[in-house]
Amino acid sequence: MENTIEKALTGIEQVTGSRNRGEAVVFSDFLKIMVRRPSRVSRNVFQLFHDMVMSQIDDGVDEYEGDPESINFVYYDCSRLFAEDSDHPFFPDRLFANRFIHQIEAFKRGAQQNKIYIFEGPHGSGKSTFLNNLLHKFENYVNTPEGMSYETLWRLDRSLLDRHAEKDTIVAVEKLLQLLETPSTGKHELIEAQRELSSTGEYLEIPCPSHDHPLLNIPKEVRRKFLDDLFLNDEEKWKLFTEKEYEWIFKNNPCTICSSLYQALLSRLHSPTKVLNMLYARPYRYNRRLGEGISVFNPGDHSTKNYVLTNDILQSRINALLRDSNEVQYLYSKFAKTNNGIYALMDIKSHNTSRLIELHNIISEGVHKVVDLEENVNSLFLALMNPEDKKHIENFQSFTDRIEYIHIPYVMDLTTEVEIYRNIFSRHLGQSFLPRVLNNFARTIISTRLDKTSDALLEWIGDPKKYSMYCDENLHLLKMEIYRGYIPEWLTEEDRKRLTATRRRRIIDESEKEGWQGLSGRDAIKLFGEFFSQSARKDRLINMTNLYKYFQKLPVDSAVMIPEGFLDSLVRMYNFSVLQEVKESLYYYNEAQIARDIKNYLFAVNFEIGSTQTCRFTSDRLEITEDFLGAIERRLLGSQESPEILIQFRRDVQKRYAGRTLTQEILLENRAVEETYLFKDLHDRYVFNLKEKVLDPFMENQNFRNAIRDFNNVEFKTYDDRIREDVTFLIKNLCQNFNYTKRGAREVCMYVTDQELAQKFSHR
Ligand SMILES: [Zn+2]
């Protein structure tokens, strides 16, 4: 029993120890660590924040690598940063992810400190989830070895500063022993006595409440020289000394507590080395709940009354040890606790409005007064804001130069929108839908969030009508593709060429103004849930007809948000696309079949009608009948030709085959049959007629339609070979090339039949 308890306790110790242990090291040892990893050990909060984000995100993916007009609008997988290990994952779309990463890169360059970063977006855009997840990941990161940073801790050696130290200790020990022997001693008294003993121990520990980086305690005027001597002339040193992101190392001052301590110690010890021997570095332990390094304020949080924080016990010990009144004043503000950390405001309303105004004043100066001392503030200031709350700070003209707005609107990239549904409803959501339909739900939602007209697209495309088969007249469907990093194949070659970097940038820039209205994230999830539960059936997949009907019946307040004509365009685009898929799937099959038909035909024309032969090219056993030859001839020439023409054609082919193809090309020149002139000629004819006629079975052949319906039923066996073969190949190709399941492929063919798409689009 005792063994297991001990084991369990050791287990806890190991886990918590590995995360938060980290002893203070004397400054000279800290320098050794620093020499080993200069750029890692010297990071301010902006650099740390940057490194944290980048540690969670891989390099962006450019789907069109090598495109000379690329504007580097790439795909970032943000799932590790915003979704993994999170109760409430956040899904940034491609637009926001790019915006965010650019901002993070700016943090690292250090060009934009002394600013407040406000993430501004409408209700239901997921702002608070975004910030909470971000802060959570930051807190985790900075408490790992990889993300660790150091802060200042002073350990004043009593033996060097106070001749009376020894005597004090003896008195304190005696007092404690006395108390322990007295049975009536209260717990409180014991603790007090112990504390007094520790305070009279070898050292007096004074933590820096501003979490100053230990290096800042090297006086500024000698710091550059000091570091120059410390480091070898290598690349890391070069970085440290020249890059803007490390400027703070040479520029910043320690807090007044640290600097006055330094001065006080120097005046007693008369040696900077002896002073620095009392300087320690310890891991900066960030803790959001305690407000150390990370503080998050909600609008309803009341301001703390004591603006000035002190520590009376520590102050009296400092005074006692230094035997001087007020030389070192241990007082600081709440901002010290997030120095080198993150100070965040959730929503600019109520108490947070005054907090923001207070921040602004501090940031403008970079320092603020705490009683009569100046306190440095170098924090990452983040805030969230709804557009309607902007009025609270409108009267402060000077805000504009200190605030950086980063827009966080509704999702406008359909890949992300679908990912959100998947996350909430089911990873396997797609299995309940025909391909494209789930995306089309997202497209409809996103259509409510886009501006009606796009100057950038109109300037590029000109007249939208030329794409009426693929796109709505507001070009929303085109814009959505570009917002998800995809350049549609249906664009003409000319328009594709005109999609220059400048035009791309203009289009992406329009996204800054969009996504502020329309159906919110919450609305979309609610609608999707409703649609899904209404339409999901065991016996069939959710299709476009379901989708169209659902949005048609939407309550007016939501329905008006969908642009006029959008749904019809969406259905038209869908119909056109699936018809293309079906066409290609039928045609693919024929590509394989064509060669076989032609080879058999070339062989068969040399024999008498009624004979049975084995083809030398395909090894097929052929019953050479009028029907057999006629069927292939109609594929080669079209079904309108008269029997006389067919017979004439057959004679010509036989003559050419015997005269040149076989004797000259195959036997003499050793060519494969596919490489002969005659084969190529027939092949071209076959393909030409096929493309014209590929949808004929859908239009004319009731049997073909029935066979699709009965595919996978026992009745399917009752259809003739040719139809069965055609349908099977069609289904197979739809599965292989267009991601259908067998069931989905059958259903989409039924859809094409029911909607008479072949007839509707036959003029094309
Ligand atoms: Zn300090």
C-alpha cells in the first residue's frame, strides 16, 4: 500500500516537475546557457509569440507553385494551432490565415511594437474562440523547454551585505524551537516564525515583478561591449547584433526595482562582478489564471482598486538588509505582471473600454508612472472588438496611430466552411451527400456574406454572361474559388492569362471588406443541422434537389440574404458539371473499347460473313455477321448512313488493310497495329462520332435508363450485354475519376436522367 502511494506521488512529481521545474541559475551560468543558444535565450514576447505560432504551423502550400503571377496566397494548415487539444476548435479560413501569418511575421521583425492589435469581426465569427485557443497554446509553449524564457531574480547574499545576519538567524531559530515546544502554539504563529527564519536565511530573494530579461541588468552603456566580448563572431552573433528583432536587447531598460537594486548593491559592494553574482536567471512561468505573463480581461471584470502593488514584508526586509530608507522601492503596477507577456481584452465594452483607453496612454509613451516611478511596459496587447463597439473609441483621434486592426470576419472559403460542419456533425458527413452537394451548401451560405458586386472581378472578366454555364452573374461562384486558392479550369485561356498578380491582389484585398454581414457562423451551423436532419435518408444520398428545395423554403429573414438568382446559377453550374462528368466517364470507357473495336473490325473485314475467327490482335473470338460489322461501322460513320455507304466503306477498308496496312506496315516495317495509318484514321472517326453521340443512350434509350436504375439489383442481369457493359463502365469511371461511391454514381446518373440534363444541354 505505502509503496503504491509513494509511487503515485513520485509520478506526480515527475510530471509536474518536467513541466515547471527549472531552478534559478546564477548569472554567470546563465551566460553559459546563452552562449550556447543565443537566439533562443534572447527572445522578447513578440519573438516568442512568433516562434510559438510557427512551431504549430508548417510552411504554406502553394497549389500553383512556379506560377509567375503568384501573390503567395497560400494554404496554411492551422489545425495544430487552433483545433488540436481544444474543446472548442477554431477554423480560420485561408483569407484569415494569410492575414494572421503576415501579422505574426511582422511581430518578429519587431517593427510594430507599441501597438494594440485589435481583432475586429462580427458576432459569431469565432473571435473569442480564436483568442482563447491562441493564448492556451502560448501558455503551453512558453512552459516547455522549447519556449522557455528567463527572468530576473535577485538573491542578496546576507553574509556580504549584513554583518548582523548570523545573530538574527540564531534568534529566529530559537524562537521557532520555543514555539514548537509550547503545545498551545497556533498554526498561524508557526508559519510566521518559519517565514521569519527563511527571511533571515542566507539569501534574501527579490523577484523582478516585471519579469525583466536578466541581460537588461547589464548597464545599457556597456551592454553592447559586454555581449561583443561574450560571443564568438559567428552567424548567431551577427543576427543578434544586426537584426531589428533583437534591437530591444540593446535598447531596453530594466524596471526601476532592478535598476535601483543594482545601484544600491554597487554602492555597497563597489564591484559590478559582485553585484552580478547576486543576479540570477530563472524560467519565466506564465500562468493565465494567476495573471502572470498572460492577463485576460472580460468587459464585466471590475478594475482593481489598488493600482499600485506592493509587498510590505519584502519591502521591510529589503530596507532592513540595505539599512536605508526607500533606496529600493518595491512597488509596481498590474502592468508589470504582463511585461514581456500578453495583455488581452475580450471585447471593447463596459470596463474594457476604459482599460483600452488607459492602455493607449501607456503605449503612446512606452512607460507610465507608478507613484513617482516610471514603469516600462513592453507587452503584446491584444483585443477583440465587434464593429458596433468602435463608437466607444471613436472620440479618441490619436488612437488611429496606435491601433492595428486585423479583420476576422465570417468564413468565406468554402473548404473551411465545410470543415466546420464536419467538425460539428460528423467526420464522415461527406458519405451522406452526393459529391459537390455539401460544398454547394457552403457556397450558398457564403453567398450571403459577400458584397454583391466585385469591381476587381468585373475589371478582369468583363461581361459575366460568358460564363453563365459555370457562374452566377455577380461572379460570386468565381470569387469563392479564388478565395480558397483555386483557379477554375472553366476560365478561358485569355482570362487565365489576364489573372495577373495585380489583379489577384485586388481580388484578395476585397475580402477585407467582406464577411461582415450575412449568415453568421452560428446561423450557418443551425441551418445546416436543420437541412441535414430533414434531408438525410437511409435509402439515398442528399442531392441538389434537396438542397435547392431547402433554401427555397427558408424563412424570409434568411432567404433575403441569398443573392437573387444565386440558387439557380448554383444548380445550373452543378448540372453542367455532373453532365461533364458523365460524358467523360462514358467517353473514357470508349477509349479503352475503341481500340478493341477497331482491331476486331480491321481483322474481320477480311473474312466471309457467317464465319467464326479468332482475331490476331485481340484474341477475341469473333462471329462475323452483318450485325457485328454494321454496329462498328455505325460507330465509325454515325447512325444516319445508308447500308450502301456502309458496304462501300467496308470494301475500302479491306482494300487498304490488305494493300498497305498488313503487308507494308505490319509485316515489313514491323509496326504495331495501333501505329498504322489506317488504324489512326479509323480511330479519329470513332472519337469524333463518339463525342457527338456520347449522351445518346441517355436521350434515346429507355432501356439504358432502366438499367441504371436497376444497377445492383437482380433485374440488372436481364439487360443485354452491351447496355450492361456500358452502364458498368460508366459507374466504374464515375467512382474512379470523380470520387463517387457506387451508390452515388448510380444516383447521379438517375439525377441526370430525371432532370433530363442530356436534353437540356444537347445544343452544346
Ligand atoms: Zn526588474
